[in-house]
Amino acid sequence: MVDYHAANNQSSAGGVQTYMEQENDWDRDLLLDPAWEKQQRKTFTAWCNSHLRKAGTQIENIEEDFRDGLKLMLLLEVISGERLPKPERGKMRVHKINNVNKALDFIASKGVKLVSIGAEEIVDGNAKMTLGMIWTIILRFAIQDISVEETSAKEGLLLWCQRKTAPYKNVNVQNFHISWKDGLAFNALIHRHRPDLINYDGLRKDDPVTNLNNAFEVAEKYLDIPKMLDAEDIVGTLRPDEKAIMTYVSCFYHAFSGAQKAETAANRICKVLAVNQENEKMMEDYEKLASDLLEWIRRTIPWLENRTQEKTVNDMQAKQEDFRDYRCVHKPPKVQEKCQLEISFNTLQTKLRLSNRPAFMPSEGRMVSDINGAWHTLEGAEKGYEEWILSEIRRLERLEHLAEKFHQKAAIHESWTDGKEAMLTQKDYETSTLSEVKALLRKHEAFESDLAAHQDRVEQIAAIAQELNELDYYDSASVNARCQKICDQWDILGALTQSRKESLERTEKQLESIDELYLEYAKRAAPFNNWMEGAMEDLQDMFIVHNIDEIQGLITAHEQFKSTLAEANKEREAIQAIQAEVQKIAQSNGIKLSGANPYTTITPESIDSKWEKAMDMVPQRDTALQGELNKQNSNDTLRAKFATQANTVGAYIQAKMEEIGRISIEMNGTLEDQLTSLREYQQNIVSYTPEINTLEGYHQLIQEALIFDNQYTPYTMEHLRVGWEQLLTTIARTINEVENQILTRDAKGISQEQLYEYRASFNHFDKDHSGALMAEEFKACLISLGYDVENDKQGDSEFARIMGIVDPNGSGAVTFQAFIDFMSRETTDTDTADQVIASFKILAADKNFITADELRRELPPDQAEYCIARMAPYTGPDAIPGALDYMSFSTALYGESDL
């Protein structure tokens, strides 16, 4: 329910007096209007009861029930929230007047000036005065305190209604009478605040009674606003009562403003709680961040206080790198956390102070001062740890200087000796050629000079190792072991150098004698190898022959080659004997030959291998030549078979083509008889297909055998296929021409004699019997039929028109079917574009256009839809929506030549 208590004390006495003086100009004449008085009675009664119900009572008759003043005083107490003087309970007139006066005095105390309203008139039941008094109460307690953008009372309520209903169509609130008559404004107010209660789009402006009843019922059921008006009274009155409308609309204002106050209160609580939750979250974050930071400091300080010494500079530098990593990677985030911790603490204290909350006190040991103290201890440990690392690095650098020098010289020496022992012990000279052994001797002399030069470095390494032992280097054991290894290796290298020199000199003498044999081998092996390669190439040579004479020539040449093989084998054996002598010398002197002759790349193995391959190829060549001879004999048989069948088929096709040409010219009898004869003739030709298939089988065998010529026949399979297809096409075309002649005859009503006459004329001018008339032949035919197409301007124009009809593609030839179509068109009655347009005009009731409905009404469904889909919209001056152009459609059916 609406609470007016808080609003009652806001306005000053002067403002109230001014407003009430304007509104108390009570138009008594209007109250005499029965319709308005009826509306005010119902509205004011409902308004009073909406408040009296809070006190457990109500009124039935507004002028009778307020006469004793008791319910009037009760009404004022309910709507003001204040206590009035105790009423008098007597039944006499004076008691009633006193009670009414107490009520009127209370109204006046609220700054309301009552004009011409006295207690006696209320007690006497004066309806006009009673309604005026109630209206004054409504103005003071329900409307006066409404304020919207510096406007109040009636103007404020009107502005509020305008603002709330502005987005709605068909609603324009300008007053409190006519603007509400169609009921849409009431529905708009409810929908604006409670869209779930009203289906605004379903309302109609032309149904005001339904609209008003809908708004009144929804307001009473869901908003606790009693029904104060009757829809029929409002609609039936030319100008509804303004006071009744204002009273009812003010209930909507107070109902919705109360909900807004509740929402504002809820928002205020949420805002306070959000601030409190945010502060608690910041406290929790501070506690966790402080705990984590202190724990990290506790773990880090022992690591910084560790002073365990290392043996090498690298180890100490690793510690220094770890410390640098700590400074650059691990510590900066913690510095940021410490800074963020102080910022969060200060921000939290500021927020608490601004929101009147007590200051935040962290847990014990987690104060900012505690964290700063721990941080100071951490930085002290850092400084000591860094100074210790630097001093240790300088100490170890001095000690490792000599060790580094030792290892550097030792590494250089070991790098030089690496592989030298293996080089001196290898017996590469046993598989080397004479020139290679000489080169090895020169290389060995250079090594001996290099060996003598490294003697000084070995002595320096030994001296540095002795000095490290004297300085008590921590890794002296490894230094001594490395030095001893270098000295022992040096002695071994000296002994191996002398031994290798003696072996190289001995091998040089033995290889000089072998070199001479290699030279002789190379001189004889080269020409023999060339002969074998040529023979193998000839034996593997692919041959392509096309007849028996060519294969016989190849067989004769192969027999001549086989007669030279015995002499070639003797030369091979002599060359192999030279290589055997080389092996004998090498074995007797302990020389391991590399197997490579410096003068040739031809090896004994390759000679034997090629000889064996050549001997294997000889019988293979014999077999291949004999197979080709057999193949050529078989191919010759295939040529003869194909030629016999091809000559028969070719003659048959040629004879039938000539016969069809004669038949198409000489046919007699009716068209049906001609069609029957032609189909029997076609069937007879088709029955010859097995002969064609037999020829195709022979042709496939010839293709598989790769036979490309045939001296036994002039025909090829391609020529015969074309001829056969042309034969079938010609007979089919001839049958089709007769069928079309039958269709033309039946459709156009042409007699059999006319067709004979057309055929005779056409055949007479078809001199080459091609089945078509050239332009000049067709002109001569037209002249013979009586057409004026002589060689003058008018005749040429007429001939061009006719050629456009019979030869629309411009090929220059006129077929017999086109000739018949033209002649039948010239001699029979046919539909024209003008006739079709006239028919459409009848269907369209003599209009220049037709509609889709008319087409569907007059034509079969499929033909109607065909026309609708293809007719263009009609654009003439008399066009209507949906008009279709049947004229352009009709002319398009016949083409431009019929326009």
C-alpha cells in the first residue's frame, strides 16, 4: 500500500496555500453533470476505501457515511499517519458537527485553504460539498507531493505520465480526460513498469472498453490498486472527469514509486556489502602475500650464508651465475610483491577510513615493519655472499693459471700426435702403386723434420708439471699422469719413424718391375675390351621388322658374327697371362697389390665377365631372331584374313549407300507404305552388323600384333566405321523425313497428291541428289511454283524473307522438311500472334493486361502457371498491381518474323 507519511511534511505552508488556492476553484456547475458526478462518486469512494481497509472498515455511500465525521477522521489518520483529537461518540447533530470540524481543522493545519466547505453541509449530506472535500484531501495527500523535474502536483503527475508512455504507439498524454479515454495510456503505464502483466502489442485503439477493463483488472489483481472507474462510463462520456482520472492515475504513481524506493534501498545495501566484501578480500590477499613473502625470505637467507669452497673457478662462477640469476630472475618479482604489499596495505587503510570502518591490523609478525625488517636481513646476507664469491674467484684464478697453461700445451701436443702412431704403423705401401710409394717416402722425410721440431714443446710440458707439483696443486695427480703419458708416447714415435723408413725403401724397388707388366697389359686389354662392348651392343640391339625379308637379313649377319668367336678367345687368354705374371711377382716378394692398374681401368675380371655375357647373348639372339621370323609369318596370315572381310564389307556399304540414294528419290505409294518399306530396309541393313563385328575382331588382333600396313586391301577400319555409321544415319534420316511428312500432312491437311507434287518439284531441282537445295536451286523451284522472286529489288526482298523462314540458321541449304513446312504454311490456315493476342484480350475482359487470378480461372493449372512465369509485368498507364503483359508474351511465342 502507498505510504504518504514521509511526504506530508516536506512542503512549506506558503507553497501548499498557493497550490491549493488554484485547485480549490471548485466548479460547482460541473458537479451537476450526472456523468461526471457518477465518475467522481465511484472514484472517490474507491480511493477512500483503499485507505480505510487498512483500519478494517470502508464506506458504501460517500455523502452518508462521512456525516458523523468518525470515518472521515479515521481516513485522515490513515493517510497522514498522525493522531487526530479524540472523536465524540454521541448521536446528536452537534456531536457530528464537532467531529467534522476536527477533520476540517486538521486539513487546514496542513496548509489547505477550504473554500465554501463547512461542517454543517457535510453533516447534512450535501453530495457536492462532500465530493469537493474529498477532492481537497486527495490533492493534499495524494497529488500535491508528486514532483518531477521541478514540477509538482498536477503538472508533475502529467509530466511523469508523458515520460513513462512516450515510447508507446497511439499514446499521447496531454491532459487527464480525453488522453485516457481509449485505455491505451493506462496499459502503457503498467507495461512500462511490469511488462510481464500486459501484452501491449495485442491491444487495439478501436476497442477502448476492452483496453480499459484490461488495465483496471490487472491493476486491481497484481498492483493492489482498486478499480475506481467504469470503462463504459469513460467511453460513454464526451469528456471524462479530470479529477476522477487524476485520482486513479496518482495511485499508479505511488504504486510504482514505492517499488523504485525498494530497489534504491536494495542497491544501497548491495553497494555497502560490495565495499565490505572488497575490503575483506584485500585483507585476505594481504595476509597471504605477506606470509608467502616472509616464507621466501626465510628459505633464501640460509642459501646466502653458505660458504662452502669450490675447487675450480668454473664452480665458483656457477655459484656467481646462480646468484646473478637470483638477483635478476627470482628477487625482482619479490621486490614487486613487497611494493604491492605496501601499496595494498595503504590502499586498504584509506578505503576503510573513507567508509568509516576500523583500521586493518594484520596478524602478528605480518606487519609492514616486520616485512621490512626481514627484507633488511636478506639484503645484508646478499652483500656478504657476493663479496665472498668475488674473493674466491680471484684466489682460484691465481692457482689455475699454471694448470691452464699446462693443459693448453699438452692439448696442442696431443692434437699433433693424434693419429701419428697409427700413421707410422700402417702398411699402406703394401697396396700402393709405384708413384704412391715414392710420394710416401717424400712425405715421411717431411714428418721426420716435424718430429724434431716438437722436441722443445715436450720439454716445456714436463717443466710446467714439475712446477705444479712443487706448488701443491689440488689436481696434481691428473697432471702427472698426463705428463708421463706424453713422454712415453714420444719415445714410441721415434722408434716407429725409423722402422717405416726402411719398409718404404724396400717396397719401392719391387714395384718398379711390376709397373712394366702393367703397361703391356693396358696396351692389349683396351682394344679387346672395345671389341667385346661393340659385340654385346650388337647382340642386344633392338630390331624392328615389318616383313619376312627384313628378318632373314638379320639372321644372315648374326651367323657371320659367330664365325669370329674362336680367334677372339685366344686373345683373351693371352691378356690374362700377363696379369698372372704380376700376381706371381707380388706373392714372391710379399707385396699386397691394390688391384688397380695405373694405366687402365680394365680389370681381368671385367674382361672375363663381359666375355661370359657375350657368350650368353649369342643363343638368346638366335632365339629372338627365330621368334621374330615366326611372328612375321603369323602377321601375314592376319593381314590376309582382315583384307578378305574388309573388301566384302566395303563393297556392301558402298552398294547400300547408292541404293538408299535411289530409294529416297524413286519412292512410290502412300507415305505409310514408304515408311514401312524404309523400316524393313533399315532392319535388313542392321542385320548385317555381325559382319561388322567380325571385321572389328580381326582389326583388334591386327592392332594387338602392331601391324600398321596391309598390302592386300585398300580399306582401313576407320574408313569402314565411318561408312557404316553414315549408312545407318542416312537410312534413319530418310525414315525421319517420311515421319515428319506424315506429321505435316496430318497437321496441315495436305493431300497425298500435294506431297507428291512437292517431292517431285524438290527432286527435280535437287540435281546432285544431296537431299537439300542450295539457294539458287531453291529460287528456281519457287519460280516454278509461281512465286515472284525474280532478280529485281522486290523479288530479292521476297526471296530473302522466305529464306529467313526455311533457313533460320543461315546454312545456305533448304532441306525437304523445311520446304514442306514452308509450303504447308503458305497454303494452310495457322495461328498467328495477332490471333493469340485477341484471345488473351477476351480472357482479360478487353483490358490491355491480364492478372494471375484471371489466368488461373480461365486456363488449365499447368498452362496458367506457364504463362504467369513467363509474362513480364505490364507497365502501361492503366497498370494495376500484379498486371501482366500478354501482348509481348504472345509476340515472343511466334518470334520477330510474325510481329
